[in-house]
Amino acid sequence: MQTLIDKIMRMPEARSISKKLVKALDKEEQKRLKFYNEITEQHKAEFINGEIVIHSPVMKRHSDTSTLLVKLLATYVDKYELGFLGVEKILIQLTRNDYEPDICFFKKEKAQKFKNDQVIFPAPDWVVEVLSKSTAKNDKGLKFKDYQSHQIEEYWIIAPKRQRVMQYHLENGKYELVAPKENGNIKSFVITNFEIPIKAIFDKNINLNVLKEILN
């Protein structure tokens, strides 16, 4: 960002650019406030770079993947009272954009401040996005950068078609790929001792066995 600022500062029209930028951002903020007033529970909607994005329905494999992971997460988080697990339509408010991640998790210290009628949430501690054709570009691009800049500690990108999980962890302010995983186990950095086989996210029988282990 500093490089971009330095570049603008070397331009004779720097002050004019600054005024235009402030005006554009003020206009965008008004549009954002309107978005907050008009969004409903019926649609999965996000506010991204000044535009309202309404998401289309997902494929079955996308839904199956999310459901299997949520089963394990919800059971584990509830059993050990670790915090709040948000699913599908939890709107998180970042500096400029508002997203509804497929899954997100807030540690107990943060979650204890939430109210039952709350509809807008701060940056979570951990986020999962399940890829689809319409969202893949943002999930791996803009959202990746935004989650990183807001220091969301852990980010999983799941490719249901390839049955693959890309796990990123914040190291010195930047996401580092732990390993692109298709087999073996995956362990969260944020959710204490939460470790599952990768296949449990995609296979119902394996998922059920892991669920039984968590409940025991």
C-alpha cells in the first residue's frame, strides 16, 4: 500500500486524486448503509468494493461438504464451549467490505459480547470458504487479501470437486500455506485441539465415525 501512496504523491494531481477518492468512498459508504437496511434473511448477500453481490444457489456437493464439516465443528465447539460457530448467513463487517463466509468461528472472548438479535459481526478468528464456480475468484483473491489484512488467524479454502483443503495460517501478518491437503489429518490453529481426517469433510461414513469419537 505504501508503494501506491508513494506513487500518487509523486503525481502533480495528487491532491485532486485524493479529493475524488474521498468523494467516491463517501458515496460508497452511503450505498453500504442502504445495503444494511435492505438485506434480508432470504438471500445470501455481500457488499464488495461498493457493489451488492447476491449469490446463486450452490451445487449439492458444495452443500454436502459444508454440512459434513459443520456437523463436526458444531459438536466439538459446543462440547468444549470454545466460542461461536457461524454458518452460511453470518454477515461479517470488515473495513470496507461485508462478507457472509460459508463457515466462521469466533473465540469465546469475542463471542461472549454477542447479542441474540445481532446481525452484523466483527472479523472472526477463523474462516472457511467452500469453492464454487461463481465464488472461486473472490475466495482465492479479494477475500484472501481482505481476511489477511484484517488478521483473521486461519483460513481454509475447500475445493469439494477435488476433495482438497488449502489451509492458511497467519505468520508475521501474512497467510502461509500449511499444506494443500487431500489425505491425512488437518488440525486447526484456532480451534483448540480440533483435528480431523481430511476425508471426514467429504465422506459421510468417515464423518459419522469421527462424530462418534467427538461425542465420546
